Amino acid sequence: MEAEFQKFQRVLQEQQDKRERIIRISREITIQSKRMIFLLHQASSSEFPLSLDFDKAKQHKQNIQKQLELLKQELAVPDAERYAPSCSPGIQEFVEAYAFEHWLQHQTLIHPKDSKFQIDIGLLDYVLGVCDMTGEIMRFLITHGSKFAVENILSHVQFLRDLNLECTKLNNLNRRSQSELKQKLGVMDNSISKVESICYSKILRMSDQTSMKRDEEIIASKQKKLRIH
């Protein structure tokens, strides 16, 4: 009995040790991904669309890939699914960073099987990471939206709306996943509303400027007629 108990104890301890290693890896992926996002915002402030050969985040990408290799080693076990919650935060942040870079370069959504990922990503982690990416698009547009024509901002708004619609179609989730997705979609809705506000404000300003210009032209025309008479 004691031998069986000790064996059971060793198995639990090994699982706990693996879970702690995975959590540390996930945290490092999160840190490097956040640093990558920060650099992307810096670079896109002066260059948009972002060049396809953007390399200032190269070191962070290399660090992320090293951690992903470690993660793949840890998850190379039959019961890998039990560790999914431990690595999910890092994977989501990783998806967010790469999806944001892709959007800055192409203004489109990165495919979940894109070779840049270099790892198989679960559908839920992909969708949740993409939801977070919309917040980065919102920040970018709030900061730089005044530089774009209304048509461009409208196209970005439509991209976010379409993305939101597709994310809501994800179903057959367990209760925990449904709760997390619902929370992310709520944040996404808020981000879209902020971008829409930028767009509408720009349209109103343009309308006011057009109206003022028209009034000035009418006044100038009346003054000209008075001088003629």
C-alpha cells in the first residue's frame, strides 16, 4: 500500500513540476510578445503599412521561438491537454503579436496555419489572441487615425466588425472557454466602438469644414455683388 501511495505521489509531483515549467515558459512568451507589440507600435507610428522585411522585433521573435520549442517538448506527452490552461495565456499573447504585425503589413487577418507561427495553435487560443489583437488595432487608430482618409478608417472599421462576427460563431465550448470568449468579445466590442467614434468624429469635422467653406463662399459672393452695385 505504501509503495503504491509513493508511486501516486511521484506522479502528482511530476505533473505539478511540469505544470510549473509550462507556466514559466508561458510567462516568458508573454513578456517577449508584449515587447514585440511595443516595437510594432513604435515602428508603425512612422511607417504604415509596415514593411514586409521589418526586423526590429527579430530578437523577440527568436526568444519566443526558443520558448515555443521548450513548450513543444513539455507537451510531447499523451495527456498534453491537461496542461492547456497553463500555456494558454502565453500562446494567446503570441498570436496577438504576430496577428498585429500581419495586420500592420497587410491589413488582413493572419491564418491560424501561417508558417510564421511555427507551432500548431488550438482554435480557441487563436480566436482569443485575435480578439486581443483588435485592441492593438484600436490603439493604433486612436493614435494615428487623423492621418487617414475617411474611406481608409471605414475599411478598418468594417474589418473589425467582420472579425467580431466571425469570432461569435465559435461554439461547442466548455463553460470556462465560453466565459473567456464572452469577456474577450466584450472588450472587442468596446474597441470597435472607439474606432467608430474616431471615424464619425472625422466625418463630422469634414462636414463642418465643408459647411464653413460653403458659407464663406456665399458671403464672399454677396459682398462681391454689393461692390458691383
